[in-house]
Amino acid sequence: MNGKFGLPPDDQGTPQPDPQAALTQRLTAFPSATRTAPLALREVDAAAAAHGFVSREQTVNRPRRRRIAVAEPTRHLAIRLPESQYNRFVLYADRLKLTYHDALRQLLDQVGV
């Protein structure tokens, strides 16, 4: 070190340690990792269930929903509607349990477009 910033001056006579050797020595000083005991999942799940949590391990066997690849390119359609017409459209889709895409497709099919 040098005397700059209030640090002690360098000792020119003492050899500087090899940085690689110092790093190796510091790394070997770390204790080796120990394995932790596995969790008792039944007890953990029982305690969590009392607070309304559902175990992730119980849901592992459920099949994942996959997105279906779109057969054709898509385009964005944004329209402004009066709230009454918007509510009618949402009610229509909800009554028939359709997505908005399917509800629009069904309406276009009904008018023959």
C-alpha cells in the first residue's frame, strides 16, 4: 500500500504474497458442505393446510395445459364500445361459456360473414 488516503506506506523490503496462492488458501479454509435432512413433507403439508396453503408436491401429477399453436397469423383488434354494448357482448360470451374470440366467431357465423 502507499501513503495515499491515510494508508500505511508500502514496505519495499517484504515480498508480496502470490495472489493465486492466497486465494487458494482462503478457498480451502471454507468448511465442506453438509447434507441437510430431508423435510417431513406430510408434517409440513399438514401445518400449511391449516393456514390455507396447498402443497406443490400434490399438484405435480396434474398435466400442464399447453398452448395450442395458432394456425394462421393473428392481428390486433381494438375497438371502443359504449358500455352497454360491451356489457351485452360479455354477457353473451359468459352465458355461452365462450372466450371472446369464440363469441365473436360465433356471431360472425350467425350473420353469415
